[in-house]
Amino acid sequence: MTQAPIRIAIAGLGKIARDAHLPALAASADFTLVATASPDGAAAADVPAYTALGAMLAAEPGIEAVAVCTPPQVRRAVAMEAIAAGKNVLLEKPPAATLAEAEALIEAARAAGVTLFAAWHSRYAPAVEPARAWLAGKAIRRVSLAWKEDIRHWHPGQDWILAPGGMGVFDPAINALSIATALLPRFHVASARLAVPEGRHAPLAGSLLFGGLAGPFTAELDFLQTGPQSWDIAIETDQGTITLSLGGARLAVDGVEQVLGDAAEYPPLYARFARLIRTRASEVDLRPLQLVADAFMVAEVEKTAPFAW
Ligand code: NAP
């Protein structure tokens, strides 16, 4: 028997909501988009648009789920309001600006009996599951991660990224950590160097060393990369090396490109959210956020030249 689609609303109608959430919802049999809420009242598709979540929830009592696609600094407040209204909540990455905020959301969702889903979209990239299967039973020798993209190209004008709580270069790099935590045994931040531009609050670059694995694990992060962009993780084992590139859209085993499924991350992500709602379960893995928090705690911080768009 087919189930009725879940009535969902989007809070925060910005770049990722338009680029990924709207198309995934439009193609989903599990969900039907019924409204949006964003400060400028911008409309998407042909559903009612509100300027505030509270007004939307009051006017549209049939909403069953809310996808919170705001910047992280306001995620807790928006998600709390949705949970308090008894809605199931999808949190874009990162699930909150701090670990304690995320823990508070977990507690509130549990008390309200609603689903809370921390949606690590990169884990739905097509290379991730085949990589996990390939790594089973192999000994990790060395891991190197390079996440280098041009903030001016991918995030034009998004000042929140370099504001307190915006996480800077960790806004993209937390995606790498979401993949790494899904693939590797437990690891921790051993040391970090972060470069924060004068007049801003979050790093534009970083070098990290992780401990806890049998061999070295290094990460190079850069938000000012021009030319070719890198979203690569190479994992060397006792039985060969795999490389996930383009954020997990591609996979090579010992240099041989593998054939993968559909590159779209959000359709399977929404299928997962639907399954969680229908089984009344939650899924909130805080490990990627914990690693970012730890990097900030142990980092040597260097001030660099001011950044302008
Ligand atoms: P964005 O383009 O700045 O969009 C954020 C949207 O949220 C804006 O429309 C903003 O409105 C709205 N907003 C702010 N405060 C709000 C509130 N209290 N209630 C409702 N809406 C509110 O940012 P984005 O790139 O889409 O990123 C949003 C989140 O998705 C971030 O956590 C990011 O890490 C994640 N993400 C981004 C990408 C990407 O490629 N961009 C990919 C995956 C995940 P105003 O502009 O009027 O403030």
C-alpha cells in the first residue's frame, strides 16, 4: 500500500534549499512541499511563502516536517521552534553552531516524540558506500584529505560563513569529515593550524593532523583555492589505495576509476528522512561537528590578510 506523502516545509530558502532541496522534494514520492519560510519572504515553486517560521506554522497546521536550511547560527532557534510545534525536523549540515546546541535539539526531539535527522549530505555521495565496503577487513596505513575550494565562487557574499559560528573553511570541510567518520575507525584531532583573516572570525585555511589510526592522517583545507578545486580523500591500506574525489562523486581503486550510481545526494537523503519519520526514529551523528569543535580548541591560530569578496 502506498503511503500518503509527508507534508514538509522549508525554513531558510537560500542557495542549498533552491539548488538541492527543492529539486529533491519535487521528485520525491515521500514528501510534498507545502510552504516555505525565509526572512525576505521569497517564494519557491507555487507554495505559500512566509517571512517567519512561527507565522508559517500557525497558518499551515498540516505541516508534518520542517527542513532547516538556514545558516548554522540560527539553526538551534529555528529547529527548537519546529520541534516545540511537534514537527519532524531535518537539520542541514552542520546540525548546530555548537555541540551543546545540538545536544539540546536531540533532547527536545526525544521529549516531543518527533524525528530529528542531522543530514550529512556528503554521506549520500555515490562513492561512500562502495568505499566502505571496499575498506572492510583492510588495515589503514595512511589517510590524506584535501578540501580546497574558492569561497568567492561557491559562496559569494555569504558573510555568515566568516562570522562567529559560521565555521569558515570547515563549512565545506565538515563534509569531508562526515565522509571520513563514516569510513574510518575512530580518530581525533591531534593538532591544527588555522588561518583567520584580520577582521573576520572564522578560518579561511587550515592544516590538521589526526591521531587514533595506525598511520598518519593529514588534512589540508583552503577556501581561497583558484583553478582546479579539490574535494579528495585518499586512503592507503595494506591492500591498495582508494581515492574519493569530487566530494565522493568519484571513486578510484589503485588508480582505476570505478563505475558508480547516480551522483545526486539529496534524493537518497530525503528517502532516509522519510524512513526515519515513518519508523519514528531519529539519527543525529555529532562526530563531524565534534572534530571541528576540537580543531578550534587545539588550533594554533594565525592572523592573515583581510578578506574581501
Ligand atoms: P544561504 O544561501 O545564505 O541561505 C540561507 C537562507 O536562510 C537565507 O535565505 C537566509 O535568509 C535564511 N535565513 C536566515 N535566518 C533565517 C531564519 N531565522 N529563519 C528562516 N530562514 C532564515 O546559505 P546556504 O548556502 O543555502 O547554506 C545554508 C546551510 O546549508 C548552511 O548550514 C550550509 O552549510 C548548508 N549547505 C550549503 C551548501 C552550499 O553549497 N551552499 C551545500 C550543502 C549544505 P537571509 O539571506 O534573508 O538572511
